Amino acid sequence: MSDANRQSTTPDPVEDLLTSTSATAYFWGRVAGDGDLTQDCVTVRTEDQMSADALAAVAGAGRTDHDHRIAARESAHDASIVRFEDEYQLQVFGMLADRASAALGLPIDEQPGGYRFDTFSEHRPQLVRGLLEACGTVCFRESSGSVGVSFVHDDQALLRTVQSLLAAADPYVPADDLSETSSGGYWFGLGDDADTAAFARWVYAGSDGSGLYSTERRQKLRRSIERATGSEVGGLSR
């Protein structure tokens, strides 16, 4: 069954977003990868309606509490390439930003971050899923018939944290060293010997039942892997 035909599950609100649950792990992965904190506001951005609604539900906000616009995004590897994509933005006001900065080491007001995600050690797939969807890219390599998965961000500290999370994953996910992008940021990809099908099944395990995923990103990863392997990734969404 395709992602488009699956019935979406809406996550339940979380009373305290700093508790350790699969929903909060996904939420803060998305914030760390494509969001920011100011003194009284946590902002998180996503590229499709489903993941925007899921994040709003986790935060206890309504479907209409996020803004929708068309955003211009430079390619991480070629600054001359600009894509125009949907962007949904959710903002949570109050003391959450200060608390998240203290508890999780997230950068606030553009100060350096420490990224302490140990509290989500029991929910590592959901945390990595949020990070992958927020600052990850997936492509099918025509020349080699393989799948490329990479993480891109301006903050080296965040990417090193992602590398550590992947190294502690089960199954183990080998990753390359950091490199600079043409647009001034940093990136790394999964190693050539990484089992991307196993990674996809791990990172999206249970996503159908929780509703904590981006339909577009999950579909692109699955289709790329199935194109590379010539067979269905049957356990991707279970």
C-alpha cells in the first residue's frame, strides 16, 4: 500500500514536551534539524501538511496554528540551484525555549549549542527520523544504481551529534566524515557500505501507528531503495 493511500494517525498532545517519549524525540529532532529557539519561542519548520499537523498535535496546537508559505531553498551541494518548496512553520511561545536550551543543549538566540539527547536514548529511531526529515537528503544515484542519504546543516556540532546517534543505532549505520558544502555549511553521508534498506526500516519503524513522519520524505526514501534493489522494502512502515 502506498503512503498516499494509508490512513494517517494523529499523535496525542504531550503535556510536557521535555519528557522522553517517541513523540517528543521526533519533535525535538525536527526542531534541531530545521528550527530555532529565541528567548520566548520555539520555531520548527516542515515541508508537508501531514508532518506539520503531527508536530502541532504533539505540541497541543490546532491544525491552523502553523503558517504555510512557499520557500526558496538552495541546494546544499550547488548554491546555483534553487528549489521552491512548501514550508509550514509552527511556533510554540512561552518558557519552553529556555527549558529546552537548558535540558537539551539546543542553541538559543544564535548561541552555540551542546545537543544533549541522552534523554531520548530509548527513542533513538524517532529522534533520528526527525533529524533526517529536517536536515537530511535522499537521492538515487543513476551512475551506480545506489541510494545516497546525507545530513546537511550549518552547525558542525549538530552533525557530529547525528553521527554519534547513527554509530549507536541497531543496526549500526556507518557514516562518512564531515565535509563543507558549496553554500557554506557542512554535510556527511552514510557510508558506501551502509545498508540503506535496513536503515530505512529502523528509522521508520512504527511510523504508521504513530503518525510521526513526513509522507513525502518517507516515500522518497522507500522509492529510492526499491529502485536500487529492485524489490519492495516491505517492513519500511511497520
